[in-house]
Amino acid sequence: MTFDEVIGQEDVKERLMQMVSESRLPHAIMLCGPAGSGKLAIATAFACHLLRTSASANGQSSAGTEAMLRKLEHPDLHFTYPTIKLPSMGADHKPVSDDFAAEWYDLLRESPYISMDVWMQAMGGENQQAIITAGESDNLVHKLSLKSSQGGYKVSVVWLPERMNTECANKLLKLIEEPPQQTVFLMVCEEPDKLLETIRSRVQRIDVKKIDNEAVCQALIKCRGISDDAARRISRIANGNWRKAVEELQADSESSEFLEMFISLMRLAYQRKIKDFRKWSEQMAGMGREKQKRWLNYFLRMIRENFMYNFHDENLVYMTQKEEDFARNFARFVNEKNILPINSLANLAMRDIGQNANAKIVFYDFALQMIVLLLQE
């Protein structure tokens, strides 16, 4: 993979290349930014660049190195990512990335713009919460202790390090403090505040912003072959998230399902149909926990968009036509008196779901409180 395959983010690419050219490459870099901004794509492309450069400097075959990197099967390139425990695994087994290597590389070769929901589906564990276990850190220590196959860099790409459990985080900290020779850690993080402060203090952080809308638009035209008008509409809705732009092109996007659940909740709350809340909460509970959290994020976005819709400025609103059709009559119920309490309610529900609370109870209570909040006009 090369930087040419990364959409936009020219400033980040330039900064990384400058570190190499000026021989001041830190041993641990953390790319932080929102979902869909291309952090993993940047890390993968940069890892390939480092391995390509070090192989050339050590007189290795460029054709052989390029062939390995094209398939992302270079022996000095290691990926770490959250995993789940499958029923087929033994009671004492601590899941590691190698357990799901086939699924990971299939996704990565298809597109380096991987989201957690897509990854969970690939592993077949939507009802679980993926973490990086202590077994993974032990495995990584072993891999990085081996001599580089081409006499150059060894690169460890850690996707979503904030999902490490405490034991794993402490072991990785020690590895970062005393890294093996010519080892570079590239961390791809979305919630850096959840990482140990001691880890954050030992890495060089690079903030990755949302992809520029024009870059998303041009990539849609070039890679997906759609019209300029369609590309501009989708890039505006995606708002810097390439994954979302791709999902908008897919007929089976779960956004339609999420919109229906949102509309259903608001109508039931407005009509005070408390008895029907039970069926709605059961539908929500039937989703996996990762999907429940995605819906809550969608809910927060829709609340924000409906609030902004009241200002009658199209430059402030990022909704599909179906979402806007509903907002036309609903938006007036989201106002300055209830928008903050509604946001707090959704964030509390997200916290409870993340802590494995009973989803039926969480969403039933969520729905009940929406009745009161919608009355605040």
C-alpha cells in the first residue's frame, strides 16, 4: 500500500515523510482522529513506506519486498486489533489477533477504512465487546523480539489501543518504554482519553482531522464512478467520514433501519403510547451491543441535525432526503430547552450499554424519558 491510496490528509502524509527525511522518526506514534478519517490507511501506508525504504537501504530485492507489501504479508509488519472469544475457543485461551488474521487481512486488502461494526461482523461476534487481551501483548513481545527479516524496521500497527484491557496496556507500556531495536509502533486511536496516561505520554501524537469534503467527492467520482452531483451530495452527508460515504452508496445500509427506529421512538413518545414502548425496547435489545451503540450515535446525530434544521440554513444541516422529510415536521420539538438533556440521556444509555446493563431496561427507560423531554417547548 502507498500514500496514493489514502484519501486526502496531505498534511499528515507530509509530516510523516518529513520525520523520515530529517531522521527524527519517534519509536511510537499515535494517530488520533474521528472514525472514517483514514487513520488506519495512513498507518498502513506509512508502515509499508518504512519497510520499503529500509529494505532498499539494506540491498534487499525491491520486487520481492513490493510483492509482500502489496498483500500486506511482510514478515516485519505486525497488526494488533480488538478480538472476541468464540465458543470454539478453550476456557483458558486468551484471544489474539492471529486467531482472526484471515478475516483481518481480507478486510484490509478490500479497504483500509475499517470500522468496528464491520470488523465485528467479520469476526461473527456482534453481541460481544471486542478487546485487546493480555495474550496479545505476550504474542507481540515474542514477535518483536525476533530479528528483522530484512535487516531494517519492524513495524507494529495497533488499531484501537483504547480497547486494551489493563493487563495488556501495562505490558504494552513496558514494551514502548524499552522497544526492541529499530521497532516502530503506529497506534490508531479514536478515544485517546481511555488510554493510560503513561502510554499517552510516551508516544508522539498526531491529530488526524476529518477528510476534506472535496477529497471525498473526488474519490467517489474516481473510485466509484458516480456523477459529480451525486458525489457532492454524499460527501456532504458523510462529513469527512469515508466509511459513511461508502455506506451511503450501499442499498443495504443500516442507516435506513436506524432512521425507522428513530422515527418510531419519536412518534410513540409524542403519542405517549407507553404500552408500545415494550415492543420497541425489545427490538433495540435484539441488536448486538455494538449495533446498539451505533444507533445511539445515530440518535445523537439526528437530534443535532433536527435542532440545526430550525435555523433554516442549509449549510448547517447534513441529512439525507428521507431524514429531512421527517425533520420537516419533527424538528420543532428539539429546542434549546431539551437538546442538552436529550444528549445527556443518550450518552448515559451508551455508558450503560457499554457496561453490559440489561438492554431492555436501558431502552425502555430511555423511551419513557423521551416523553417528558419532548414536552419541553
